[in-house]
Amino acid sequence: MKNILNRILALTIVLFSFTSCEVIGDIFKAGMGFGIFIVVIIIAIVIYIISKFLGKK
């Protein structure tokens, strides 16, 4: 009986560890996409500000 419980416990731990890795991977993918989006917006704002300063001359 103890052998079966140990196997079930080990299997449960393995299953939870694999799904948590997938969740963390998805979080990093979403974070990377969001980071790229923010960088593009910041670059667009900088280009807009520079064009406004250069356009006044």
C-alpha cells in the first residue's frame, strides 16, 4: 500500500512541476510580447517629439 501511495505522490509532484513550467513559460512569452509593444510605443513617442522639435525651425 505504501508503494502505491509513494508512486501516486511522485506522479502528482511530477505533473504539477511540468504544468508550472508551462505556465511560467507562457508568462514569459506574454511578458516579452508586452515588452516589445512598450518599446515600440516609446520609440514612436521619441520620434514624434524629435519631429516636433525639428519641424519648428
